[in-house]
Amino acid sequence: SPKQLRVLLFDEMKLPVQKRTGQTNEPSTDQESLEKLARLDPEKHQRAQVAVAIVEHRQVSKLKGTYVDALPELVNPKTGRVHTSFNQTVAETGRLSSSDPNLQNIPIKTAQGQQIRRAFLPREGWKLLSADYSQVELRLLAHFSKDEMLRAAFAEDRDIHTSVAAEIYKTPLNAVTSEQRRMAKTVNFGVIYGMSAFGLAEALNIPRGEAGEFIDMYFERYPKVLRYQDNLLAACRKAGYVATIMGRRRAFDGSSIRERTNYHGRNQVERQAINMEIQGSAADLMKLAMLHVHRRLQAEKLQAKMLLTVHDELVFEAPAEEVKQLAGLVREEMVNALKLEVPLKVDVSVGDNWLETEEL
């Protein structure tokens, strides 16, 4: 139990407390705290290695309980398949969410999680085809902010994270290190969600001061991104809502949007308001793409079926002889679902299961 774990780690093993819980002020044993303990220098904190084992045990237990034990019980006896339900009005941004079971959070990052993906198969003799928008939220940021350097990077099909790293570090593209690219990638996505210097420091395991400087350098190189966010907040404060690219609105309490703030001092409502236009517009784009693809499948009388929407990805199954036609159809409709100031890009891959697919 959390209490037993707290006694073991902090009373008996005397490990350093990473953070404390709200009202009780007891040492926390949540995932974040354990991961911090696991990253401690093993020479100074040899016993902290127990946290590595606990984190791994929790991950395995979750995989077993959530997927390995649960999914076979959810197979429909009539179809022999697992069927999910899609919800239109659960996610605030308007994305379709999946439940009973949730097939949008099947793990992909860990080796053990990948084995669960391998278990998802098309009907016999068919193939699975995955079509994934490439960095769609960053492309929408470039569209809305009108930042010339971001737009140029996408127009020239450059790696956006390498391009941003090169700008921030003032170094040639071919000299950007993997660590610099990792920093830029985290900031690229963090800016959309209003990630603070504290959040960036946690994500990259670097000092908070260094994280704050990196964010400041980002906005120095991309001032139109900050101007766009400030203008969006001003409009939200006045109107009491944020609209997506297709005009769908989400209401916000205007009094929570302050007249003047800086990036580092934004509150939760302000971060949600900025996130809404980007993620909400990505949801609009995906729904339009799904409608257009569905109509083409019917018009061309293909046997292929659209199975899942997973964030920026669509998953299909199709007879092997239809795969090439399906890939071209899906890519064309997804790329042209909305006309933006930057090109949309779709990565298409096909395979015999949901894990092992090859790019087309």
C-alpha cells in the first residue's frame, strides 16, 4: 500500500523525500516521485535503485490488469473481435475519445507495451493500414502564428525539431546534437500546452533556471508565437470563448484571463485557452478527414474499413490487393481536408499487426 511503501522508502531506507502530498504533508510515493528517486546517483543513493524495481513492477501490473487480463474478456462472442465506443462530447477539445475498452492508450513506448500492440490483428488475409498526421499541432501553430521561420521549415519539409534547435543554439543544421534536438522537441510541444520552466525542467531533468532560459530563447527566435498567444488570450478575455478553425467554441471565464501576464506566469485557464485553438482545430481536421475518407471508400466501393481514430492517426483494415489504392486515397483526403498556410503531411504504413508496419 502507499503507506507501507512510504514507511519502507523514507523511514526504514532513509531515502530523500522528493515531494509531499497536499493536506497530510506526508512523503509522496506517486509515479513522479518514484521516477525521481530512480534517477538519483546510484553511488550516492545506492538504495534508491529499489525505486527502479517498483516503477517497473507498477508498469507491468498496469499492463497485466488493464490489457492482458481485461481485453480477452471483452471479445464479442459473435464477431470474435474487440469493439470500442467512441465519444463525441468527453474531451474538451472535441477529439473523439474511446471507452469500454479505451483503444487509444494501447502502449507503444515500452517493449512490453509493444507486445500488446502486436496482438491487434486484422481479419484473416487482410492488412492493417495506419495513416498518421505528422506534427499536426506544430503545423497549426505555424498557421495561426504566421511565424515565417516555422512556416519555412514545414514548407521545405525540414525536421522541425532540428530546425528550432539550430535557431535557438545559433548553429548549422548539420551540427545540431541529439541532446539539442531533444530539448527543442520538448519545448516545441510544451509551448502549445503552456509548459512552465518547472515542467520543462522536470521533463528534461535539468535545472529550472536552464529550462527558463531555453524557453526565453525560443520566444526570442519566434516572437510571433508569443504575440499570437497574447492576442488569443486578449480575444478570449473579451469574448469569453475560444473558437477552433471551423468555428466550434469552448467557453472560458473571461475574468480568469488576465489583461497582462507573461509566458512563465500564465494560469491554468490561460494555458487551456491557448491549447484549445490548436488541439480543437486538430480535432476538426481529423473529423473532416474521416468524413472525406468514408465517402471515398463508399464511392470507390472498397472493402476496406476504417477501424480506429487515435489522436492524429487513423487505422484501417483492407484486403492486400486494396492496400495501394487505399493508401493513396487516405493520404490524399487527409492532406486536403483543410487548406492551411503550411502543408499537411501524412505518414502511411501497413502490416500484419498494429505494431509491425512498414512505411509506404
